[in-house]
Amino acid sequence: MSDNRLEIRNLHARIAGGETILKGVDLIVPSGEVHALMGPNGSGKSTLAKLMAGDPSYEVLDGDILIDGESVLELEPDERARAGLYLAFQYPVEVPGVSIANFLRLALNARREEGDEVGVMEFYAKLQRAVKALDWDESIIERNLHEGFSGGEKKRSEVLQLLVLEPRYAILDESDSGLDVDALKVVANGVNAARGPNFGALVITHYQRLLNYIVPDMVHVMSSGRVIESGPKELAMDLDAKGYDWIREKHGITASGDAVAHA
């Protein structure tokens, strides 16, 4: 297998000094593919996303996180971003006083070598193409980052950042949360525009509806801090029809996460 992949290897982790949440997560997202990660509330999906991005609120007890074969566990969040990782937050924060345009130009240049900064004209051309792909008015780029944005606008802004920054791998943490159908389609179109041989994505969601618009190459299901099943896109349809209790029972897991003893 090629080393061009995002890999989670036997990851165990907990809230710093507290409860263990991830209990042996194994997951591979090859470059060029979009995978979906589904699971009920409390299964560990958002914890996994934050850990991959380097959130210091959590500590790794065992296992590894690798980008293209290289461990990133010892890297700070900004170093992981420079290594090609991007996280679209479930709840994007507001940044008063910093316009979207200025933020993105700074972020883009921070990932490049000194002396290789993107030129103003090149940057704005890139930004305008991304805005157009998201069917947004260009005036949005002068607004302060997420300040006064609706939930849908914040999610669209996160995808705008994805298109401009062009990471190697993206983690989209519940980017469909709180979106109506029209906003969902816009966000999905943006993610689909980023697809290509040098881009991999892990789309984290509760619901199958997002996967009607972002068709995944593979679906993974988390429960009780680990991935319990992986399969083709039809797995998401089965979950939508039968619910998470169905797949937990299939694997002998109770709602509390304990294994069921079979005679």
C-alpha cells in the first residue's frame, strides 16, 4: 500500500487527566479518496477529529497518527497544518477584526517557505474562484471571520478555507450540522470541488443525508471509542434504515459500550 494516506493506528486517548474516550481506533484514508465516519453521540467521532488536529485538551495513551507515513503526534497544531492537515470545526469560532481575505492570505503564506509567499493577484484570483464555487457574493471576503455569521455561513466559510488552502487531508467535523437542504448542497458542492488524486477527506456525520451529495468511497462506523465496521456507501443507507442499535447488536455491543457475552 502507498504511504500517501492519513492513518490512525490503534489510537487510545482520553480527556487530559480524565476519562478514556478512544479505545483502539484503526482507520486509513488514502489520498484521492473521501471516507465517511458515522456513529451515535458519544462514540468518539469529534474527539478523534480534535486529536488529529492536535487539541491539547486530550492526551494520547497509545497508538499513532500518521500523514503519508510520518507520525504527527509530536507536532503542534500549526505544524500539522503545514504537514497538510485541515480541520473544519463543528462549531467554528468568531475572529473579530480579521477579515476572511486577510486570514486566508496569512494562513496560506504560513504554510509556504519564506520568500515563496503567494502574490496578491494570484491570491485574490484563487479566492474568487473558491467564492464562486460556493455560490457566494464576493463581498463576503471583507467580512470579519465568522463574526455575525449564521450557522450555515460558518460552515460555508470553513469549506471556502478548504478550497483556498488546498490541504492534503481534510477532516470535516459534522459540516452538515444545522444546515437546510440548500445550504447542505452548497457545502457538498464545495467539498466535491476539492476532490482529486492528491486530496483525501474524512467526513464526520451522524446522518446519511449528507452522503447523498458527497458520495463516499468508504464508510466507517464508530461505537464506544472504536471503529466497529467499514464498508461501501450502502452501509450508510443500512444505518439510515435500521439505526445504530442494529449495528451495535450485530457486533455484540450494548448501548453502554460493553460487549455482550454470547452463549
